[in-house]
Amino acid sequence: MFDMRDINRMTINRIAADMLRSLGRQPESDCVHFLELILWSLELGHIEVERAVSETLQAMTTWRPQRIMNFLDLIPGQEYEPAGWKSAQTPIDLALLVLQDVEDRMFVKFPWYGSFES
């Protein structure tokens, strides 16, 4: 079995942690770092999402590592590499690229998503 440290050892999460530090934020050891970066972007109004997406992103901070890996369709040892993430130059760029992938996954994994939005 693996834990949150294993997930945060992924390259994308190490880069997200470095970006968080560059913003003066200490990454949390019990949260996925790319998720922290997305939440930072939302908190400061750099990006906007529908309420259902925001609520799911918040809920994801409490998910077990296995659930996160299942959501990302990863097996232990596999890297999470959303399309275009390596080209991200700024924390906002990375947050937007990862958010797009996460949001796309939400609509596939939770097909009722958006049906409650007005």
C-alpha cells in the first residue's frame, strides 16, 4: 500500500510544492500538492469553477490516497501527467492545466455532474 507521501513524490506534485513555496505557502504533507495549488488559485480568484467542482475539489483534500489514485486512473509507481502540464510556466498555468484534467475526470467518473447546476 502507499500513502500521501508516495503521491506527493510524483514529479507534478514536487513542482506544485516548489511553486507553493515560491508563493510563501508551506505545502501540507497530508494533501495532494497539485490540489493545494488549484485551491490557492481559486482562493485568490485567479480561476473560477462551478460550485459543484469547487465542492469536489474541497472534498478531495480528505480522500484516502487509494481513492485519489483510482480517480486519476493510476497504479502505484505511475506518474500523473495531465496534458500539457510540463509547459506550465507559472503556478496559475499549472493550476489551470491540472484543473482541466481533474474537471474532465469528474464529468466522466460522476456522470450526473453539472445536472444540479442552475
